[in-house]
Amino acid sequence: MDKQLLFTPGPVNVAETLRTAICKEDICHREADFDALLAGIEQKILSLFQIRKRERYRAVVITGSGTAANEAILSSVVGDGAVLILSNGEFGGRLHKTSVIHNKKTHLIEMPWGTAFDMPQIAAYLATHKIDVVAMVHHETCSGMLNPLAKIGALVKASGALFVVDGVSSVGAEMIDMEAYHIAFVSSSSSKALGSYPGLSFVVGRKKQFKRLKHHSAKTTYLNLATFYTFLKTHSQTPNTPAVPLFFALDQALTDILSEGVLKRHARIKARADLLRSGMRRLNLDFLVDEADMCSMLTTVQVPASVSVHDLRARLREKSIIIYEGKGCFAGKVFQVGNIGELSDDDIRYFLSTLKDVLLTLQADAADLVIQVRPKQKLRAVSPVPSHVRVVS
Ligand SMILES: *Cc1c(COP(=O)(O)O)cnc(C)c1O
């Protein structure tokens, strides 16, 4: 099979250094080799976040994709208290769905997908409700929109609640300053902007908050952050059998990022996004959200009239290019192009020229169809407009 170019927001094409790392020797996770491996990964994660007061933070690594880290946070930090989920997309919705399973007092402020939050509304809600934890997605991958950590972090701090953030699709591409934004816990995963294989996730948190977790009664066994913290602190290990080869690969991915330089890596991903976006604008494509609000790892593009996303994906796949299609209320209306992992500038140029050819072919086919059979107008499905704001408590 030809090598596929993954223009997706994860999984990604991994670097050769990672292919080698994942095949390292067999080690036992209850021996000193693993303790050292995990300790190294933890230190590298703290460096990735550029935490200044490092002694105040810790990072636990979980075998499981990003959702595992999110579920670990939502099941471990709320206790008997109340949590407010801020959602403006698919992944905010998943946080809510996960939280209601674990937390009786789950509140929700929900905006239509791809719509920015209303700060005065959030401030008013926090002023009139007793909320202990606020959870939000940083990069809402369904729309490509970055949510404002600094502003929301300030509101949450003023209210006295804890701020927890899903950074699954932004960490490695954008800076999350946990100290400046008053964030207690951030989740992320191995297989998006960090560029490694899928299967691991992690939670970075303030040590003080990790310590307090033991006062809550456990809601899960496997994903209990308090247990992860105890094993980390006492043995530099994980509570259960970890996917050790993936730890070798994650360690290598972090080593590669740190040797390039975190900010240089971010700038390189942004430069690739700029190349991709200017090329797509030249093809007269429109984006779903303003470029200023986008994460630098992903571009969400409106499907041109008379083109079906399904056909577009299929034609690109024939040329070894893999893209995403929109989900939920964006299904059929957008496609998504990621620019993380081992993609070169040549790969981006190949993508743009192939996209151009494919769009021309599909539009020409559609024009033929109109001439031959004159189908009714409106080739695109219209899905219901989501409710404006839904507050559920
Ligand atoms: C990918 C992603 C997740 C986790 O999804 P998995 O299927 O568990 O990898 C969570 N949040 C966001 C914002 C994501 O993009």
C-alpha cells in the first residue's frame, strides 16, 4: 500500500525516530527502567508547558486515548461539588456527557457549534450559582475554533472555582500557560500535535490539587487520578499495566519537540497552516471560522456548492490523501484539513494541487449533471440550527 498522507487532526504520520523508539527492548513496568522512563516523560511534559514553578506541578500518563484523560479529570476532581461545562461544539458536548455520568451536579452553558462564548453570560452564571469546577475545551476540534483560556481563566479564578481544560488537540501546537490562566488540570493525548502514536494521554495538574483528590470518594477504579498520583509520587509508576512501547514513542516525540524548541515547533506548525490556508483561499474556498480564531493545527473549510464531501474524500483518498469530514450539524457542510505530524512543505503543495484537480473534476461532473438531468436545486442537506443557549442544571 502507498504511504498515506494524513491531513487529519490526528492520527498523524509519525517521524522515523518514533518508529525506531517504539521497537525498543522489552522492560517490566515494575522495574527501575520504567520508573526512569516515566520520570523522563513527566519532566519533558512540564518543559513542553514551559511551567516556571515546576515543583508545583505534576503530570500523570494514562494508557488510553484523550477521552480517558478527560474522563479521569471529570470523575476525579469534582467530588460531591458542582461542575459547569462550557460547550460550543462536539468535544464540549462529550465533556458534558462524561460529566453527567460521574457528577450529579453538572451544569451546562451551551452555544451553537462554532460560536464564541458570551463572557458576560458566563460571569453572570458564575455569580449566581455555586460552581466548584469549570471545564472547557481549548481547541474545539469540530469547528477549529480556539476558546479564550485567558479570559475564561480570569472569570473562573474570580469565582473561586477550579478551571480544568481539555487540551487534547491544542497541546503541541499552541501554548497553554497553566500558571497565567489559573488552570488546575489540563488533559492531552499522544496522537495529535505531539505527533506520536495513538493510545496514550496525560493530565498535567497543580500538585496541591492532585493532593486534595484523595478526599473525594472514588467514582472509577481505572481512571482515578488520585490513584495515578499516588503511584507516580511513590514509585514513578502507573497503577496498572501501561502500554510500554507507546511510552518509548511518546518519550521520543517529546525529546524531538524539546530539541527543536517548543516555540519553534509551534511556529513551524503555524507556518504550515499559513501555506495551506493561503493555497486554499486561492482556490476560492471559504473557512468556517475567522483565521484569527483558528488553532494552527487544523483548517475547517466550507464545502463548495455542488460538491459532495463524500466524493471529495474518496477522490483524495485515491491520491493517498486523507482528510476529515464535518460531524453533527456540520456534516456535509465542511471538510477539515490538519497540518500536524510529518508533513513536509512538498506534501502541502501536493495536497493543494491535488485538491484543485479534484474540485475541478467534481464541479465539472456536477455541471454535466445539471445539463443532462436538470436536478432540483439544493444539493446540500440543511441540518437543524442548534439551540442558542441551553443552561441545564
Ligand atoms: C481528539 C479529541 C479528544 C479525544 O478523542 P479520542 O477519540 O479519545 O482520541 C478530546 N477532545 C478533543 C478536543 C479532541 O480533539
